[in-house]
Amino acid sequence: MSLIMITSVLLITGCGGGTSIGEGLPGDQPRLQLAELIKTPEKYNEKTFIVEGKVSSQCPMLCDFVLTDGTDSVTIYSQDFKFPKMAIGTPVTVY
């Protein structure tokens, strides 16, 4: 089993605009589908990239959440901060 670690920036979007946690999204990073990451994780080892999806669940202690992109999912863990409470289905962008 491969472990894909995605950290650093979270952008939460919705009807009322967006909330950003972290330092912002660089414009020059590739946007990937989770299917590509799962298919060839070695290709992205120690690389930076952006993934987008929706929140499908969240830890009650706000320490992680599951990002779902179509039929694929990945757990996103925080580093040095807690995530805000997010409703299921909230669109998120992670760098």
C-alpha cells in the first residue's frame, strides 16, 4: 500500500467565497487527479502539486479529513494546525 502525504495549504471554497489555511496556492503547480497519484505514486514522491475534491468525512478532533475526488479518496492530515469544521461535500483544494 502506498502512502501519499499531502500537506501545507488548504483552500476551502463554497458559496460564501473561500477560506485559506497556510501560505496560499502557487500558480505554477500542476493540478492532479487522485487516480494519477494512486496509479504512479513514485512519480510524485517529494514533488509539489495541487489536488481538488470534496470533504467526505472529518475527524471529530479536526486533525484530518478525507478528500474525495470522484471514486478515489485520500486522508489529509494537518501539520501544526487544526482544520476548521467542514461540512460533508465542502469543495477543497490542497497543495
